[in-house]
Amino acid sequence: MTQRLFFDCDTGIDDSVALLYLLARADVDLLGIASTAGNVPVDVVTTNNLSWLELCGRAEIPVHVGSATPLVADLMTTEDTHGPLGVGHAELPTPTITASHVDAADAWIEASRAHDGELVGLVTGPLTSLATAVRRDPALPSRMRRLVIMGGAFHTHGNTTPTSEWNVAVDPEAAAEVFAAFGTAGAPEPIVCALDLTEQVVMTPDHVVRLAAASGSTPLECPDPGDERGLRSVADNEIIRHLTDALRFYFEFHHDHDEGYIAHLHDPFAAMVALNPDLVTTIPARVGVELTGTLTRGMTVADERWMSPLGPNARIATATDLDSVFDDLIETIGTYARALVRI
Ligand code: RIB
Ligand code: CA
């Protein structure tokens, strides 16, 4: 069955992998892509989305531009994590296609109205665009079939502050408004893929080799911490070449932060959950976001024991089968990249 999905991202290295995974799924009708400021400024996010779509021959998918800044906070970006242009060492071709004139928030609203009750929403960046859409149309949540959010940290250390995860830290007010709006009457409880689980989705150089092999790309390249910094891929498959260059930057970043020569694939994991919620075990919770804490601003707080008089407004993903996640990711993107070469 075709799933109608709207993708909101801050592309980003792992957002790029998520986008390729969605494009590779023949059972996905990707209605549009909202570019939200986060990893890099919104114009860079937009260019990256347009570049990937044009590379994959999918120029028909509209890309929508979100606000240049969060709802309240000043914009915070992280080029040190995702590279100066948000795609690591990859040098994507400058796109010749342009963004839609419909902004990201209106695109959310239009997609929900056009596919009332059917729309699957996936957010892998800050929640600025979605919160803006809900402000403009408070009935939006009730028209969603499903919402999956990559964000938050509940029983694990934050990756932006000790208590906050990046997507929530960039725009805590937006996250707070989205959690308050969903889980109400008629609106689905978002499935939250937080760091607790997404930091278990650990991509290694061996996975890069498997991905290249699945695509038929040559030569097979295994990034290594001993390689020259920023070594560029010479893979003959263009998608694999850009992906390898992007992921190498992510490997280098985590290596430099003593997390190993690895990459946490937060966003593609959330994309897989958006298409198959049975992939994860979840627990119901009432989730709120701290906005005024001196040390804890941007912290996602989950009431998992019904201390709050309010019912659950989220389902937190707590477990998955990691091997099957990587098997699916590699098979899906590898097969897609192989087929693209033949166009
Ligand atoms: O905390 C990880 C999240 O923040 C991922 O979505 C990554 O792309 C960044 O947006
Ligand atoms: Ca992201």
C-alpha cells in the first residue's frame, strides 16, 4: 500500500541518508520536503534537498522553504558536525531546480488537507515549520494519520547540552507546541525516536562497504581513521560517491569526540519507523519540553508513570532490531543507487 508522506528536515548528513531511503521506497508517495533551519541555515538545507532530488531524477517533488529562524531562539547551526554545507565532505552538484513558492508551514497544511486522515509526517530537524503550521491551522494534527519525530533524549545524555538533543535544542518552543498539539482528541500520538534509541543505530565503515557492494559500485572503499582527512571517494556510482564523502565527515566528527569512528543514523532510522511503526517497541508518555531552565532548557521530560493528570501525548520508541534496520537500509538504498546508474 502506498504511503503518503511529508518530510521535514534540516539536511544534514543523516537527513540526506533518510531522504535517499524515502526516495528508494517505491511504496512511498513523497508529497513534499520542508526545509527547516537547523544543522545549517535554511537556504543551505533547501539547496541540499534540491541537489539530492535532481541527482536522483526526482525534480517533481516540491521543496518548501521554512523560517530562517526558530520561533523564539536565535538560530544555532552545527557546521562542525555536518560540514560547511551540511553534507560533510560531499560536493553535490549545484541544483538547476528551484524551491516551491509555498512555504514549509503552508505545505504542511496543504498536504494534510489534500490527504486528510492518510498523511504520514516525518520530522528529522527542529520542529519550527510544523509548529508554525499548527499555529496557522490548529486542526492540522487531527488530519494526520501518523507523525514520527526524531528528537529528544529521555534517559540518556543530550548531544547539544547535557539534557537536550539537537532538534529540540534549536527550537524548544516549537517542540513544546508540537507535543502540546498532538495527542489531543483526534490527533495521533507522535512516535518519538529519541537519542536513547537512535544512538544505538551505529553506522560503521563496514556498512559503507556493504552499501557500495549492494549498489554494484567500484572500487569498494572502507573509510578508515588513518585515512587522510577529507579523502574523497572515487566510487563510480555517483550516489555512493557523495554518500561516502558525506559519511566520512560524520565518522571523523564522532572520532574526534571520542565516540569512535562511527556515525549515528538518527534520521534514516526515524524514516524507517515512519513507514513501519511495528519496527519499534514504544511506551506511552506525556512529553513536555523545559523552556525556562537555566541548565535544562530544551530538555524533553517524559511522564511515564501517569503523575500528570493529562493523558499520553507521545509514544517513545524504546527498542528495535538493529541488524534488520541496517539490512533494510543497505538493501533499499544500495538497490536504488544501482538502478539510478542505469538511467
Ligand atoms: O540529534 C540528532 C539530530 O539532530 C539529527 O536529526 C541530526 O540530523 C540533527 O538534525
Ligand atoms: Ca536532522
